[in-house]
Amino acid sequence: MSARLPQDPLPLRDIHLPPNPSWWPPAPGWWIVLAVAIVLLITGYLLYRRARRARIWRARVLLEIRQLADRHAHDDIAYATALHQLLRRAVWRYSAEARHLQGEPWRHALAQVPVDDATLDTLMTLEARMYQPHAEFNRSAVEEAAHRWLHAAWRRMKPQERSHA
């Protein structure tokens, strides 16, 4: 007996492919990439905002020191007094009784901010110049020392305090 194959081939249909996968919802890996990107964007924005505030603050302090220098261009005593008052306002954040300190206690109040001894010595000449008309006084050195001290004080502040400074 021989098997006989039918003469007419069976009617076969074309292959039906499944539909393409949907783009939504994405695979878990894409969710992780999205979460990391969002965290990086938020961190970058916060760091940018912090740096911008620091730049604005430094510009304001430099402007105020420059305005004091311009306002009292020919009067070293008035300049020393005004710069000393600016420092007292800044030291007040670290020491409540800073308004009334003089001499060595004032130096200790300034020393709460980590700066070198040369900066402290230069800032102490402000007090000497205020009360002694013929005391040694270098305007540019005092201005630079005040800027260094204020910059160190800003870096030492907590972020909550910086927003109110």
C-alpha cells in the first residue's frame, strides 16, 4: 500500500505576527533611569541655587565695603568705624554680646570664625584707628581682611541662617 498524497495542497494561511509591544508603560530599567535623572536635576538645581546665593551675597558685601570706602574716602576714622560696625553686625550671629565687646574679648569673638592670625591682627587695627587718630592704618589691607573674614563667616553659617543673611 502506498500512501497517496493529495494532489491539491492544503490551503494555508499567512503567518500572523503579534502586535508590536506598547511603549507605555516602560520597562523597569527606564523607570530607574528616569528616577536617577530627576535626582540629578534636583541636586544640580540646589547646588546652582546655593552657589548663586553665595555669589550674590559676596557681591553685596563687596559692594557695601566699596561704598563705605567711597563714602569715607578721605576720612580713615569714619571708614574704620563704618567697617567695624559692619563686622559687628556679622559677629552678632556668633556672639550676642558682640555689640559691647572691645579689645581682647572682641578679638575672641572674631576668632570664632576660622581665619588666620594675620587677618585678625589687621581687623584689630580698625578698633585702634577708631579711638586713636594717629594709629597705623592700611585701608586696602583692612578691606581685604574684612572680606576674608566675612567670606569665612558666610561659609561657616548654616544654610538656614544664610537665607536670612
